Amino acid sequence: MTGEATITSGRRLALALLGSTMLAGVPAAAFAQDAEIAVDESQPPVQPQAQVIQSIAVSGAQRLEPQTIVSYIRLNVGDVYTQAAADQAIKDLYATELFSTATVRNDRGNVVIDVVENPVVNRIIIEGNKRLKNDKIVPEIKLAPRQIYTRSKVRADTQRIIELYKRQGRFAATVEPKIVQLSQNRVDIVYEISEGPKSKVRQINIIGNEVFSDSKLRGEMVTKQARWTAFFSSNTSYDP
């Protein structure tokens, strides 16, 4: 009996040791894994630290004072710097039409505005015009010396000159603006004009008239049909 009791006790001890080994082995790894997950869930993700604007500087200014340029934007010292605010500042700078390029960069809260100013108009020159004299063309040009040059203003003036020639019956007229760079950020603007031939009205067709004849109605029109005897008449040009 004592031998059996000893064997039984030995088996129980072996089972107990085996169980403790299992608890200390595989399940322990699982407990450690659960503990790691719990730690991750308890700590929120790290957020990027917002940068407060410490200073605002201007680079590239020539005619304009840096304080004047800063007044065009909505960034202020003490504000939180964001990319959206920087993008809006660039839009505000371009809206002034004073700059050809404008960028905003941030160096740890030190904001730098980089600009390239648009040049100033020195002279406006008209070349190639023979049928229309300068006194007819100049009123169509709104850009003037000592004003700030912009491409949009030159395009608008070019289109007005072309429309002037169309009203004179010269639909083939072309105007090519050329920009001559000068020192001290100045430019001369040269409008090179090719007037082209004058368009003539070969025939005027009238439809729907019942009371008055075609010839009667044509006689009341300013625009006339071109005839060889009236080829040089200004009334034979088409003016819409």
C-alpha cells in the first residue's frame, strides 16, 4: 500500500509540474501579447505639434516696403501656421497684381514670404500702323507709363486694338505685343501691328421685305456693296 501511495503521489507531482510548465510557457506568451495590446490601446497616437508663427519676413522686395507686403496677407505673429493659411496668403498676394511670383515658406515658426515684383512700364510704343494713326490707337490702350505691368492688362489692350481695326473693316489685322526688359525692373511695351487688307462687302442680301424694294433698303444702309467705282469708299467696309 505504501508503495502504491508513493507512486500515486509521484504521478500527482508529475502532473502538477507539467501543468505549471504549460502555464509558465505557452499561455504566458498569450498573456504577454494581451498586455502589449492593452498598452497600445491606452496610449493615443502622437499628433504633430502645431507651430505658432514667431516672425514674418519678406524676401525679394524692391519698390514695395516689406511691411506693405505683409499687410496684404492674413498671417500674423502668434497665429498657428497651417498650409491652408499659407495658400490663402499666396492667393492674396497674386490678387494685388503686383507680383509675378509669390511663395510662402515656414521654418519652425519663422515665416518667409518670397516675391518677385511685376515690372513698371517705362514706355508704350506702337509700330506698323499706317491706316490708323497713333491718336486713334492710343485711347484703346489703358496701360500707361509708370503703371505696374501685368500680362492680363496687355492682353486686354491688344484685344481692344484688334477690335478697333475690325470696326474699320480690317478683319485680318493682327497685333503682337512684345516686352522689352530694362534695368531697375522696368519694361517697354511694343505693339507690333500688321493691318492687313480692308474687307469689302460684295453683296447685301435682304430677305422678308414686302413693302420696300431691295435697292430702297440698301440705299438707307451705311454699309454699301463694293463696286469697282466705289472700291476706295470707306462705306463699303463691313462694320458689325
